[in-house]
Amino acid sequence: MTITSRAWIVLAVSAPAQKPGDTPLACNLNTLTHDERERHHKLSGKVFSAVVQRRELGDGYNFRLDPSRL
């Protein structure tokens, strides 16, 4: 995995929770090429498999990741 990929993963999982009234964040995977969708799927799997703790908060979720699994 490249440093760029790792930086993206960190940003994706550490983004602040939305505040009431904020515009929701949405992702349209149809804008990705076939190869980009495959890469997204692979990297998403790595992130989800690295989750060692999940906690629901009042305004979102908190995930703890094991960096050795990334």
C-alpha cells in the first residue's frame, strides 16, 4: 500500500462527524472506473478488517483500527 493510500484511509476514518444542518457527505461510486472501483473495494476491505473496536456516539461512530492490519 502506498503512503497516499494510507493517508486517504486515515482521512476517511478520522473525518469529523457532521453537525446538524451540515450537508451530508455522499459518494457516487459510478463516477469511478472499473479499476478504481476494484481498488476502492480492496482498500475498504483492509480498513474494515483493521477495525478492532466500534463505539456508537451520539453523533456518529468511533472506530479503533489496528495499524498492523492496514
